[in-house]
Amino acid sequence: MARALYIHWPFCLAKCPYCDFNSHMRESVELDAWQAALLADLRHEAEVAGGEPLHSIFFGGGTPSLMPPVLVETLLAEVKKLWGFAPGIEITLEANPSSVEAANFAALASAGVNRVSLGLQSLDDSALMFLGRLHDATEGLKALDTAQAVFDRVSFDLIYALPDQTEAHWRDQLSRALGFGTGHLSLYQLTIEPGTRFATDVRRGGFIPLDDDRAADLFALTRELTEAAGLPPYEISNHARLGEESRHNLTYWRYEDYAGIGPGAHGRRGGLATLRHKKPENWLDAVNRNGHGLKEERVLVHGEQASEALLMGLRLAEGVDLEALGNRLTVDPGTLIDHAKLSHYAKLGLAWQDGTRIGVTPDGMPLLDALLAEIVADELVSA
């Protein structure tokens, strides 16, 4: 039974050159058709993954702040009827900091959204231009002021490790950001994802990404400044005051069940991996034809679930309890990891073990992908 729900709104005003998310530009959107389809997709998931009140709802995209507030309100009313809301439910919506979208913040809060994740991405106009953002720094900060006045909880994103970025520049950016008083920050190193415009630019010599050593220095600086400000990292890229962690993202990282609806949305429920049709038109056709947008519903064997749980959970500062995971998936906890390699990396100060719980140290986090490939048992990685 899913206790968290993800709703994907796939439309954007422009495609950012670094973005590999399922986002699309369209001249117009038939809102009545989209509302009917999203409601139908919701009802299907409630039939197969309902039964317990939700503790989290997340509107992602794309750009969900482009959704009319009345549509958000309609969807939330239906979700509440289908699942019910747990006390203190977290309802997050991703937003871009344009003045047009910020003008809808009060209406979105009235619709039931109580947490916003704002895509500032930088406080520097030249960086915003490089990142293909449609707002400038002044507009972004005005949107942040509006969000903090309207929503109970606010998070915002910044991207660092840009080409030629110096420690002094990032220290200034992050210090300013920490002074705004938000309880949560998502701080991402720029990565060049396949299929993006940035991948093409790098291949053609348009720019050279920051080298790994300098990026690692900025990562260490990020941890130093956020910890000093009382927003320690609880996940490799996410920092929060105690109690301000994103409950929805913790659902993913702790490998708990969640339902996903809308184009391209993934879900994990009852040992099944679900995937919706990615292209908006294909998803709409599927909903009209079948009453849901599912493209794939696949059984995950226990080894595959264990691998996913480890690959997600070891991103967290809290790590993973191997005994609890083994019991939950009826897998021998001793088979989940390569104990010799874990011991080796623990001696190097890159990993740790405390009883049945294991994790990656702050020094190991910049090497997370490589460590996961080493520590997680080979048979799970290849499952």
C-alpha cells in the first residue's frame, strides 16, 4: 500500500540545457482533458495501492507551477477522497521563480500545497543565462520572498560546480543562500546527462566541465558551510534543519512504497515497478483507452528490490539497516553486501558499519557511485 503519491506535470516553457527529466513544450494544453485523465489515473492507483492515508504528495515535472491552482485543488480533493490524508501531510509542488508563477503562490497554498521547492538554480545572472533559465537573480529572490510569506515550508535548488567556478564564487553564493532562512536546500553539482543540450555542447567543445578534483573541493565546502549553518546533509545533495527533511524524497531513499501518476511517472508498490507512458499524447491516449496511463507493471524479484534499496539508501547519511532490509524482503542480510570490501573502505574512512547498519562517510560521498559498485554484492548489482 502506497503512503506517498507523485503527480507529474510534463510541461515547461523552455527546456533547460542540463535537464534530462520528462519535460515538453506545447503551444497549448487542453486543461479539461488533462484534468479528466489525471483523475482517472489517480483512481486506478487508488484501487490497487490504496488503503492507508497518504503522508506525502509531490507535484513534479516539468513545471507544476504552470498548473492552474484550480486544477491542483481538484486533484487534491480527489486524492483526499480516495486515500485520505495522514495528520501533518506534506504536499510539495515544484515551482519556477518567474513572476507569473509566483503570482499563483497564494492560490496554490489555498488549494492545499504546504511546501514549495523553488528552482532558483543560481543567484548569479551570468550563471542563470548559462543554465538556460528564464528568470534573473532579482526575479528569483522576489519569488523566494513570496514563497516564504505564503507556504509553511520552502526549499530551493542551487546548481554548482559550473565550468571554471571558483571556491570564492561558490562560497559567496552559498553563504548568501544560507542567509535567507529556508529550512531545506537542494545543492546539486552540474552533471552532463546524455541526451541533453549540454552533452552536445561538451561533445562539440562548447565548454569544458569542471574537473573532478575542483568539484570535490566545492562539495567539501558545501558540507562545511551547511553544517555550520545548521543545515547538515541528510542525503548526498540535500541539506535540512532537523525536522525539515523532504518526507517525500525520504520515501524514495528509504525504499518505501509510492504511487506515481502522469506522463513518465515511476512507482514502487507491492513489489511491482510501475511506469507510465512518457510522451504526453501517448499517456493521454492510454488513459482514454485503458482508464490509466500505465506502460509497464513489472514484478521485482527480491534481489532486485534489495539492490534498489541499497543503491537508494546508501545516499542517506543514516545509511541502511541490513537486518531490517533483509527481513523486509526475506533475503539473507549477509548476502546483501561484499563484507570484505566494506571493511576495506571502512578502514580508508570512506564507509562505516555500526551493528547491522552501514553507510558511506562524508569523505566517501563524492565517490558514491564507485563505492556502491564495490560494496553492494555483485549478484545484486547484476540482478
